[in-house]
Amino acid sequence: MTVLDPHRPAPAVRASPSRSARTRTYAMCRPTEFAVDYAINPWMDPSRPVDRARALSQWEGLLATYRSLGHAVAVVEPIVGAPDMVFAANGALVVGDVAYGSSFRFAEREAEAAAYASWLRSQGLHLVPATHPAEGEGDFLVLGHVVLAGTGFRTSLAAHVEAATVIDRPFVTLELVDPAFYHLDVALGVLDDGRGEAPADIAYYPGAFSLHSRRTLRELFPDALLVTRDEARSFGLNLVSDGLNVVLPQEATTLAGRLHQRGYQPVPVELDEFLKSGGSVKCCTMERHA
């Protein structure tokens, strides 16, 4: 039994941070070309047909969800023959009026880079093309004070250096080691970017990262929410948060409960058709960061 000394101050109780939403600006690409015609990650199986009508309905549900939360969403039309262009997160890294373009690792997706570059320029953004393999917000996750940069499967270390000359933020390299988590945005989710009253907050699956990168994450985010492999395989970390509302796939029920306990409002959406290509909420969403 613990006895408290009445003359000694009671131990400080750590207050839960106040969660608040901040209006965001997103871009999404209509999935009229979506299909699984090739396999460039462990989730893709061309023998599993895509129900394109169902995919479109689910995508429209995600679009409606963002708009119902008060966020602005621009819609990009895909080019013919680009089945993965629906995954808008891979199109670029956009901060303020500057966009660092993409250069895809696999030839099957390379046409998307020029298509997104053209669209971003049409929006008045200054586009700096990547000259090294770089896959946009698939491997670059933006917080108020830092950009977390993934490498190991798709985006090169040289792209981290190049992006840091374009985007005025420090970059922290994180090495991915599990092929199932081929992009940073399926291994780590930004819950709060730290631009409001609450501190930056993330959730991640430690097993997706090298030992060195796990140590880096522990040092930078000692209070991060750690998830299990099963939670990560539900694509729960492929989420989009406005600081309060966390949009995530409906399959991520355990993670949704943990987020609620942490003070967030989980917003489950149906996107299982896109899991056939190894993507979900964040993959379908490019953000224009302040």
C-alpha cells in the first residue's frame, strides 16, 4: 500500500492534450481508371478483379466525408491507362505554394508523375520535379516542425536530400524493412501535425522499421501510439487526421477504439476495394500543407 505524505505536494497529473480540428485542403483523383493490372507490392494480385463501380462509390464516400468535415477537396481526373493514379498521395509533396514532384520507382506508374505535375502547375503551384525515385506523400509525411521521410522500397535517400532543398523543413529519414509496408504512409500515421495547441502526435508499427529508425522514432515521439502488426495490416495507419477527426478504414476497429481513448474522433469509411491494390484513405489523399 502507498502512503501519501500530506505535507508533500501530490504528484503532477499529466493532462490530456486538447484535440481540435483544423481545416485542410486535399486533392483526390477519381478512380475511373482504377484496376489491378500488375503487381508491384505484396498486396496486389491481378487475378482478383476490381469492382470499379463499387470502388467509385467508396471513393465518393471518402470525398463526401472530407467535405462534411469542412475540408476543401479538389478533384483530379486521371489519364487513360493509369490505374494507380487514384492514389493521389503519391503525386507530389506540397507545402505552401511549392510542390516537389514525383518520380516513380516502377515504370508502370511513371506516366502519373507528368500528369500530376501538369495538374499542380494548373493550380498555380511552383513544381520542382524529382530527379531521384520519390513517391510523394507515400514516403513524405509532413508535421509542423519536420518532414518524416521513408526509404527502403520506393523513395531513395537522394530524394530526401533533394526534397529538403525544395521544402523548408528539416527531414528525418526512416528506413522501412518489411515489404508489406512498402510506403511510409502504411506504416505510420500523423494524428496531429503539431501546428495547433496540442503537440505533434503519431501512430506507427515498429516492426516496419529498421532498429535505427525505431530508435529515432522513440526519441522524437516518446508518447507515440504503437500498433500491432495486425492493426497495421488492416491499413489503419493509412489514415488522414485533421487533429481531431481521424478518417481510417472501417476494418481498423481496434485502432479506432484506441484513438478514441486518446481523445480523437475516429471516422471509419468503407474503402476495401482499394485494399486490393495495397491502398486506403491516405493513399487516396494528397494534402496541400500550410
